[in-house]
Amino acid sequence: MKIGIIGSGNIGGTLTRRLQAIGHDVTVSNSRGPDTLAPLAAETGATAGTAREAAESADLVVVATPLRAVPDLPADAMRGKVVVDADNYYPQRDGQIGAIDDGSETSSRWTADQLPGATVVKAFNTIQAGHLLAEGRPAGDPARIALPVASDDADAKRIVMALIEELGFDPVDGGGLDDSWRQQPGTPVYVADRDAAGVRDGLDAARR
């Protein structure tokens, strides 16, 4: 699969390494320009590009930027594509976003509002980058970590869940985008490294 990754920080850089290593064709970008990604490209074999190039070349796009950067992304280049929202909202970093603060929108619903025509899937936001890099395990391993996946589109959800399986984690259906508050920071599943049953229990136990 051709995958575009926008953001080369902890999660974006780790996904670039993991996804390229298991055979996907990755184009990675950041806000500082392709030249700054030369070491990551040399290390992994991924292509360094702009955010627009990463999105336009991809079958699936991963957004792993600070949430405040989402309105500046090339939304037109993501129209009609599956977009994985790996972001988390941290008000002290991102500034106040009223619709998220007052609970009227989840952060992934807000992201979808900024990317009209894209099919947004919330995933990879509940695991630390180091564990995403090192903790992938075969199916059936009792120590396998599970990751919740939320989307309004069943087909897009299946694509992302299959990708999570490839990476060595158990995907757990987290419902639609309006349910994704159950996997936001501060909830029982956030950076908790639970197994599939534990993630289901944590999603059920989440309280606003």
C-alpha cells in the first residue's frame, strides 16, 4: 500500500519505520521540509516529501501532527482518501478549541471537519511511540497490545484494523468518530497497553 505520513515526530517517525519495514511504500513529510527528512529517508528507504506530496501519492494518509496544525494541512489532497487521525488534543500545546473543550465534538470529529471529503479513522493515538516500535507480537501472543479504532465508515475501519494486525497489535472496534472520546487522553485505554479484552473493558468504563 502507498502510505503518506504527515508528521515525523514520535508517532509519525515510528510509523514510517515500521510500515516501510513491513513492505509498504511510505512518503513522509513534516513542517520543516523534505531536506530535514534525509536521515529518516536514508535509514528507512521511505521517500521524503511535502505534506501535499505525501497525501497525493498515497492510498492512505496518516496525520501525526500537533492538532493545531491540522487546519493548515492540504485538505484538498486528502479528499476521497482514508485519513488516519493519530493526533491527541493537548490544550496547553494546541491552544483552546472550544468545540472539543465543551464536549460538543471529539478531537477526531473536529479533525474530520477540517478535512472535508476525507474518511477519517481514529487510531494509533493511545500507544507510546517506543511501544509502537518495539512491542508488535504475533497473533495469539498473550502479551499482544490492542489498539482501539474509531470511524464512521466500516470499510475504512477494516483497512486500518488490517494494518494494525500487520504491525503486530490487536485492533478493537471503538465505534464511530463521536465515540472516539473514549480513547482520548485521560481515559482508561490511553497509554495503558491493554490486551483486546482490556481495551474493550476500558472503552466501556470511560466517563466524561
